[in-house]
Amino acid sequence: MGQSTDAILAYGYNLGGGDIGWLLQDLGEYDSLPALDWYDPDDENSEGFQSAAETRLLAQLAGFTETDWQADGYFDRERDAKARLGVQFDTHCSGDYPGYLLIAKGITARQGDAQEVDLAALTAEVDAADADTKLRAALDALGLRPTQERAQWLLCSYWG
């Protein structure tokens, strides 16, 4: 298994994590995550930050609280709920020490690829989707306050 590098262009917030540290206000001791009622990083049974955050957003913003993935139609209902959120998580930095992005739109160029980017069209798309409002609602539901003042276009690297 080899290593590859990717580039990610995304509209949203860089939350940090991994080697770069958390890029959040109100950090805990030793610059750890602030206290969150939906995630405990010291819990060995925890599903991980991204998965716990997605579960929180689906419940709080889309009303999706199902846990029985074997139930008929579960994945269709989950997919529909995720689409209603209008935001998603992505990671950058590396697979072993990910930095987390909360984004409304993302494009990934895989190693060796080059993609044309129409930034005006992308900006019009996020404006039409009311991405800023959806991102802010997601941050509020998660109880996170990024150090980044507002959502913006981010160009990130990924090595993994």
C-alpha cells in the first residue's frame, strides 16, 4: 500500500485536530477539545470525533436518530437526512492524524489529477444553498466555536 497526496478545495471551517491542534475557542487543558456533552475523547467505546459529530448533527438538525442499520431502508433514510443537513465532514492533513473540516461544498483532486475550478460558479452554488446559515447551525448544534471568523474557501492537503 503506497502513499498518495490529494488537494481539497472546500467551503466551510477548519476545526483542526491531529498534528495541527484544535482550531477552536474555549479549548480544554493542554489544548484539548472543549467539554462536549456528545463526545468524550477519553471513552474507549467512543465512535470517534467525526462519527460522534455526524450522529449529533443528524439527531439535532435532521431528526434522524435511528441506530438499527439492519432495518429495511435505513441507509436510504440516513442518506436523505444527511442531504437535509447541507453540511458534511471531511478530513485533511493525514489519515493517521486527521484535521477536521466542517464544509458545505468540497472538491478533491487526487494525486496526479488536475481539475478546472470555476470559483464564481462554486461561490454562487454555496450562496444559493444558504451554506453559511447551515454551517452556523451545525456549529451551534455541536457547541463548537472555531477560531476562524467566518466560513471561507480553504485549500487543504491530504497525505495518506
